[in-house]
Amino acid sequence: MTTTLAPYLAFARIAFLQILAYRLRYFTGIITYLVNVTVYYFIWKAIYRGDTVIQGFNFPQMITYVAVGWIIRTFYYNNVDREIANDIQQGHIAGKLTRPVSYQWMQISQAAGESLFRLMMFTVPTGAVILLIYPVQAPRSVSSSGAFLISLLFAFVIFAAINFLIGICAVYLQSVLGLIRAKYFLIELLSGLVIPINFFPDSLVRWSQWLPFQHISYMPLMIYMGKVGGKELASVLLVECAWALALLLAGKWFWHVARLKLIVQGG
Amino acid sequence: MSLIEVRNLSKIFKTFDRKEGVWGGIQNLFVRQYRDLKAVDAISFSIDQGEMVGYIGANGAGKSTTIKMLTGILVPTSGAIKVGGYIPFRDRNSYTRTIGVVFGQRTQLWWDIAVVESFQLLKKIYNVSDKDYQERLETFDQVLNLKRLLHTPVRKLSLGQRMRCDLAASLLHNPMILFLDEPTIGLDVVAKENVRQFLRRVNQELKVTVLLTTHDLSDIEELCRRIMIIDKGRLLFDGALAELRERLACKSQVLLELKEPGKVNPAALGLNSDIEFKQLDEMRCQFIFDKRIVPSAELIKIVVNSLPVRDVVLEDTTIEEIVREIYSRGGIE
């Protein structure tokens, strides 16, 4: 087990080091996230004027939802799709395929290394600044914060696995930039980052239950706030785990098929 | 049984013809006319353990595609490859442990971090023990002078330095076979020599089988006894370099530029009768000769001493010319 895991830990480590070379980018990132939270703060403030509760959220809860949503996004976010598309279009994939490791796990462990870096250098400082400025509520209970952390791990895996699937499309498409952008906005919306999913029309809420996206942002936040608990909590975590596994397997299968069609450009 | 066995190997890429213009662009969206491009066309060869083989051909001849199939990156369209008992594409995971690969055009080291970090990663990937790792690094250092490069980020290395590091990286796990795709491309004379010297030692002392592609005939001359020539996906020649030389007169040429316009009388120079002469125009003429019969220095000496010469250019046979020669003869025989 140690010998099979060791290469992937090494990939995570090297991704961490690689980002360290670009650390400056992250300090500007903190400001971007701060601005985002500020914008949503004032939007929701305007919406809540007069109303005390909308769809089960009062104003402090809504601010918590928005702020924590953006803070955790610094952790689960990655650019695996872009990395893969780049590998395929620039032909770097050739060198990577000469290594005795799974390409999928190589990408995901690199994303994990990146996320670990973000957690330390980005999530924590951004979180601290946001907590100082805005009235963010603490997690509902000890158990909900534990479950929240577990669901965050699933959010990372689900996000990375979706990105892997999108990236592999580059084998078939000349350019995947459009697809990557479309996915970006789709996930911002359907993950519940912008608006809590129960604010959507009923039909969309129903659909959303059968999609993996709500487990990236909405469900972890509902767990954080204690709106999902008890028996429901266990089943939500189970569904998240199932989605993570299913998407990983789908990626494995898709890559297996796409590799037959792979053309390596240049060199 | 040979280490590398290739039988009737082909790779066909599907490409489509793009129509031009706005209307053409719209048509492209809906109707595509696919065309088969035979990158590698039914080639067969075998390579024994310990051999060092040069694989040459012009750009787009199919060299890289062959290498990519041999290394398990691309799946063959048809035909069979067996390397050390493995089928490269199918057995990629276990097979790649036994080979080393270097692409001259792009590094496999991590760009923004120190070289040693990439080495450490490879050590983990291939599960190399600390002792072996140190020993190998020591051995490579003797020829490649790696030690002072190890703590430099890859992006700050020169092309030659980077290639030295890439070579070492490809051998850290002690592979049976080393595949090199254009290892000397873009290198200066000193760096080229360094790479060649290293490859010679790897082949002779570490007994690694080497297959290298190149544009540069001098790589082959210095390193390989055996060469394979590929053009338009077909194997044109497979044998000893000396044999190729013998079968094809390898002609070199000297181009002369005269100081003043005039007609040169070759007979007056008293040259060997095997030397072909052509007056290109009033100012320039050309001698085509076989280096094995007439050393170029001798020819140049005679010419410079007896003619009003402004400039002399000596050109050796290029791979392109050899390939053209093979074609014009309708094959090698």
C-alpha cells in the first residue's frame, strides 16, 4: 500500500511546491474573494430589507451561507480541466504517459497538493479577514462541523472528478475552452454558490437532487448551518460518497476509451 | 528472441480537410470529409538487447509516432509490438517501469522548481532505494556534471543543461531500454558531444539498449552501428551505417564563389576524374565528390590555389539527400 500510494503523495507534494513558486498570485486572490463576499453582502442586505426570513434563511444565516461558501471554494477549487486540456493540446501528455502511474490519480493528487496549499495560504487568511468584517455564524454544533469537514473532502473529490471528465474531452474537441467556461458558470449556479438551491424554482430543485453539483457547495453549507442533520445527514454523506466514486469511475472509463483516440501533437 | 519485436506496425490518423472562408467554416461544422493519414505504414524490425540503433527520417516521416507507439503512449492501428515480453499500450503500467524516455523537444522535469525535486518525485514513482538513487546520481554526475544544476529551477537552465538533467532523470530507475526522441535537437556542439559521450557510456557500461531518433547524421555516425531510415511512414533502410554508405555513394559538395565572372575549365585543375563539376552561373560553381575517394581538404586546397576564389562552402550529405537518393534509385538495392 505504501508503495502504491507513495508516488501520489509525491505528486501532491510537487504540486504544492510548484504553486509556492507562484505564491504572489494568491495574495491578489484574497482580495478578489473579499470583493465577491462584499458584493453579495450588499445585494442580500437590499433583498432582506423588510423581510426577516426568506426560504428558511434569515439575514445573518444568509451572510453566513455566502461567506462560508466563498471561503470553502478556496479549498475545493482546482483547474484540473485546464491542466489536462493543456497536456493534450500541447502534447505534454506524451511524457506523462511514460510514467507507471494512473493519469487520473496523478491529476487528482496534484489537485490535492494544490488544495492543501490553498487551505494554508488562502482559505485560512481569507476566512480570517471575512470573519473579522462580516457577522458570520459558527457551525451549528460539533457534530455538524465534523460532518461539514467530511463533506468538504467529498466536495473536493467531486469537483476534481468532474474537471477530469471535462479535461479529457480535449481528446475529441479541438478547443475545450468554451466547454470549460460553460462548466464554470454551470457549477457556480448549480452548486448553490451564488444562490441557495432551495431558492430555485421547484422543478430545478427537484432536478438538482439528482445531480452531483449541489454537493460541492450547497450541501456542505447546509450541514455547516445545521439545516441538514440527524438521519438525513448520514444519507447525504452517503450520497456524496457515492457521487465521488461514480464520477471517479466515469473518469476512469472515459479516459480508458479516449486514450485509443489520443493524438499527440508536435515533437 | 529479440528485445524489441515490431511486426507490420501501422498508425493511421484521421484528419479532416478544413474548408476555407466563412461559408467553408460553417460547412465544417456539419460535414467533414475525413482523410486517412498513414503516419506509420506496415513497418517491421527487431532490436536485440544491448544494441544502439539510430532511427532517422525527415520531419513528419513517422519517427516520433513510432517511438510513441513503442513507449505505450499511442495505440497502434494495426500490427504488433512486443518489448521484453510486454505489449506497450496494453501493459503500460508495468511496461513503463522498464523503459526510459526522453523527448528532446520538451522537458519532463517540473518547470518552476529545482531539478532535484523532480528527481525525488521520480525516485518515489519508481520506488528506487536511497542507496541506488545516490549511486546512480554519482555515476551520472561523472559525465553530466549534474551536481551544480540540481538546485536550480528547470526554467533557468540552458537547453544543454536541461537535456543533461532530462537524460539523468530518464535513467534513475535503471531501465532496460532508453528511447530518445531528438535528444540533440537545438544543442550546441559542446552540449551535443556531452550527450553523445553519455549515451555511449550508458550503452556500453550500463548495457542499456538505446533507440534514438535524430535529424543529425553525425549523431548516428558517432553512436550507432545500425540505422533505420523511415520516410512517409515506410521503412526504407535497416542495416549498418557502413553498408548504407557503401551502397549509396555519399556525395559531398563544395560550392565556390569566384572573385570575378568567368568560366572555369575543370580539366585545367588536374582533379580526380570522379569529381563532378558544374558551373552554376558566371560567379558560382560546384564540385560534387565522394569524401572516401577525395578528402575535402585536398580538393579545397587545389581549388583555392588555382582559382580566384572569394568564398568556399563545404556541404555534407544530409539525411534528406540520402532519402532523396534512395528514392531516385527506387529503393536501396
